[in-house]
Amino acid sequence: MLNRVLASILAATLLASCAAATYSRQDTDTLTSPAVDAYSAGVVGSADPRATAAGEAILAKGGSATDAAIAVMLALTVVEPQSSGIGGGGFFVRADANGQVTTIDGRETAPSAAGPDWFLGEDGAPVARRTAVQSGLSIGVPGNIALAAEAHRKHGKIAWSELFEPAIRLAEEGFVMNPRLAKSLDGMIERAGADLAMRTLFYTPDGNVRNVGSVIVRKDLAETFRVIANRGPAAMYGPDAAAQLAKFVSSKTPRQFTMSARDIFQYRPADREPVCGSYRSYRVCGMGPPSSGGMAVLQILGLLERFDLASMGPQAVTFWHLYLEAQELAYADREVFIADPDFVSVPVVGLLDQDYLDRRSRLLDTKSATPYPPAGQPAGLVELHETGEGPDEGGTSHLVAVDAKGTMVSYTSTIEGAFGSGLAFGGYHLNNELTDFSFVPRKGDVTVANRVEAGKRPRSSMAPTVVYDPQGKPFLAIGGGGGMFIPISTARSIIGVIDFGLSLEEALGMPLLMGFPGGVYIESNSMLAERREQLEGLGHKIVRESPLPFGSVSTVAAMRTDDGWVAAYDPRFKGKLAAPD
């Protein structure tokens, strides 16, 4: 049964030392780290082997899981510009060997000039999607460097400047263009190459994506990293640096009022209380609001717990039917209730209450689908809100690290859509996170919880999660990229390892489907596509069948097995991360 639990006992000290790792401009296709003895070495996982190697190198120097995670985030800024970086923000979940789970909210904030009409034109209608995304209107104050600095202050072991060394080397010496990045750049020149320097970096003079195998050198980003490594977060948030960034954003914003230097200078990451619960005696913890991801994962698991999923197995249509129905219930609540808790009263306890989830779970019928549900009525509800409207994006990157003390870090980093706003500053792309707000602030007389407000953080789907086994030992650190698909893929993979006993890579490779108010998305070329008629026979309206969006929907995790810790990345990307010799 799922309920809000904020403490449990962890036993056992894990992982004493890490073998040395190297990082280079050469790519590999290693999707699963070799199993290692659970009491002798750490493990790192990310969306790119070169970023993973950066974290492993930091562990080898005696760094903590936090140190390693920061190094990976920085390296991903270099090699995975389509998904994450220092121009965006993130959520950080840390779970130590004493059972203490802490979270840091590094989500971007709206400028002080922003208000409910931020995305409305003079006619009162929402502005065009491109106008919103590819301009300063979409850029929130970046939070990743502030998050990293706060995490390092609390939990770092080695010098701040050393965490930048792998990323600086990758940027300065160059890295190999792999098929994944090349595919992400294809057809995106107006966004990924909106900045002339970025266009020159990734595209040929005739506008074609540079060949897979090309070496990409990012000298300007290396210099930015050096400055931040030497000066700390003041290099981004200090008065002079803030003024420069604000001036740039203002020049790209079609509004009289825009981001100010004060908005950047005053930015602070926020310590948040984690959301925790139990699932089949496992302790599951994640990020609370303004993330909807942690709540959605816990709700999906809680709604399904009364069913014997293990006896159904991962091939059973009944399981996938129930999984689809549970996610629709969780997302109905998400749309109405979840937003920045500094601005909106979010009924967190009520939404995770055992009795509430039991009542909602009774709506699930094993033999037939129900219409897309409305939100529930959880205890603690202070005000009612309407559902919002805005463009959906698929992006983001996840990383995990476990260190010699058994501490798990699950960290999701994002710039929102592919290449963020398309606007670049200091050698990195700036986010388009503000488009995660609802473009419509109210419907009739009822406000939307996720409306734009000055200083507010937009709701997110990011779901960095940690799991402890029934004995209280660290078991799993997991999360993903892919916009609204993130909580879905995260919950699915947790069920895969706990209920179905799958290996980590098998669990991450399970099919994906998602219910929307207009119908159901189903992954083509999967076992679910072969069972489409059976799902439709249960009453599900399949409106889209296609492969996963390349490079966006992905899950990364580290799990403790009988043979030790392993880290894995979505196996669909096998062959996509390597460059030819």
C-alpha cells in the first residue's frame, strides 16, 4: 500500500573504491556497465558513455556520488546538447546509507516581469508555438549550476574545479558525432543552428548535418566551463554575469519587459521534501512538486498494487490494460493539482493517501477500459483548478551514480525540447522551460494551477527516483527523459524489476504506451503492437502507433543485483551511441 513515508532504516555499507576510468573523444556502445562487487566499487549510468566515463573518473579519484553526478551533467552539456545542459535546470535526489533521502529543486524560474498573459498575444489568444519556443519568451533562469553548487556544498568530497575537468577535456579536444546526435540535428537547423556558431559547429556550409564520426570541438563551451570552475556559481549568477545573460535574453524577447539581471542574481535552488511510499515492501522515493513525476510514479504503483501483476507477467494484455488505466488516473490528477508549491497549495498527502488510492483503484476494471477520467477529490484540497494548455515536448536526460558509501544519486537534467530555445549563450543552448507552463491562465472563472507567474517554476514531468529493497538496502536509482512519458517509463521499469523479476536492461526495454484524453499512443514494432486488437477489444482507442521518438524517450538506471551493481541505458539505443571506427 502506498502512503507517504519519510523515514526508513538502511543497513549495509556499500562500495569501497572504484577502478580508474578514462574519458576521451572516442565513443563506445557500452549500454550496460559490467557487474561489479556490491561492496567494492561504484557505478555510473547516463545517456552517453563518454559522460558516464566522466563520472567514473571522478569516483576513481575518491569523489562522492554527488561529485560524479555533477561531472556527468557537465559532460552531457558537451556531448548531448539536444537534451540537457547548464543552460537548463534539473531535479536532484540523493539517498544515503542511513536511509535519509534529500532532494534539491534546480528548476528554472519565470522572470519577475512574467504574468498570466506571458504567452498571450494582443488578441488574447496564445501566441504561435514557434514564437513562444524560439525566443526569450521560453527561457527561464537556468538552475543547473546553482543546483550543482548547492549539492556540492552539502555532499561534495573533491574540489569543485576538478568536477569540470572531464567536460573541459571533451569540449576542448573534441568528441565524435554519434548517430543519435546526428539524428537529433537532422531537420532541426532552424532551432539547433539558430545561433551561427552552433550552426557552424554541427552543420556543413550547405546546411547538412556533419557526418557521423566527425569530431566536434567546442572551445567556447570549454572556456565557459573554466570560468565557472574557477569562480564558482558567481560566474553565472554574479552581478556582471547576470547582467550579460539578461541583456542577451532581453534582445531575443518580443516583450517590453523581460528577464532582468536581478532575476538571475536572486535565483536560488530549493530544498524540497521528497515524496516517498511503499510498493510491495520496497521503499520508493522521488521528487515532489513542482515535479509531477514523483507523484505520478507513486500513484501508478499505488493504483496497481492490489493486482497480482507477477502472475500476469509482462506479456499479458491485462497487465498493459491496467497499466494504461492507472497512468490515466494519475495524469488526470496531475493536470489539475500539480504546480509550484510556493504558489499553489498542492494536496500532496491527500494524493498519496492509501484510502484515496484505494478508491481510485476501484475504477480499474480488468475487462474493460473506462473513458479518460476526471481528477479525483483528495483530502487537503484547498482550491480547484482547471486543466491547462500548451505544447508538449519530448527531451531531457537522466543520470545515476552510486558511490563507495552506498549513496545513490538520481539526477534529471533538462533544457526542455530538442536544443531548448535554440538560442545559445557562452557556447551552450538556453532552455525553453517556460513553455512547460500553461499558455492559458484560466478557463472561465477558474484558474489553471500551472499558469505563468513571476518567479514561479513550471510544472515538470521529470521523475528521478530511488528504491530500497524490503530489507532497507539500496536497490535501484532510476529516471528518464521524454517529457510526459518520463513517469510512465519509470513506473513501468520499476514494475519490471520488482513484479516480473526482469534484468535491468530487460525492464528498461519494455514497450511503452500512454493514454491521452484523445486516445492511446502505442509503440510500434513491439509486442504491444502485436496485441493491438486485444487492447482495442478492451475498449482502448489507439490513435497513434509509431516508434519511440528518437533520442527523447529513454530511461537510465543503476540496480543492485546478486552479482553487484549494474547500470543500464534503454536498449533501443544500442547501435545509436557508437561512431564508426
